[in-house]
Amino acid sequence: QVQLVESGGGLVQPGGSLRLSCTASGNTITIINFGWYRQAPGKQREMVALIRGSSSPIYGDSVKGRFTLTRDAENTVALQIISAEPEDTGVYYCYGRARIDTYWGPGTQVTVSS
């Protein structure tokens, strides 16, 4: 089994940058897909950025060109918010997918406001 923990959330101004990190513990070698989802109030949880296997990262349409995802190590994935927009406000959840199981972190709040 795998446990995911996020860090790096907080308040950022529009146009500002923020780096989120997720650290996995447990049998992390089983994680095939690794990335981030988010949920804003009143909206469904949506995919933000995801690394699937050895492929290049994919991004949600609303964050393309503004976010960068990297898998820094077997057990670490980072989301760099390059240019934040107010619409990016929400709870960001680390996501890991093994062959059988799906894992979620508890979430970290990101607020984009002046």
C-alpha cells in the first residue's frame, strides 16, 4: 500500500508562482501514474497534471502552459505553478495509480488572490 502527503500549498498572487510537492511512502515502486487533481468549491474534481508510466506529462486544458509536472524521484512528484490565476484556487490532491489500487493524498489548499 501507498500513502501520499502533499506540501507547498498556500496563498499566491495572480501571476505568481508556487511549487507543490507530493511524497509517497510504502511500496512506491508500484505507482504507474502519478500526478495532481484539484477541486474548487462547487466544481467536480478535475485532472491538473499527470505522468502516465514513462510518457511525457499531460495537463488539463485550463493549466496548459502555466503548470509544469515533474516526477523528481520514484516517490516524489512536483507541480510547479508558473503563473497562477484566480481560477486555480482550490484543494489540490496528489494522485497515484498502481495496477490495482488508486491512492489520494489528503489535499493542500491553494488560494490565488491579491
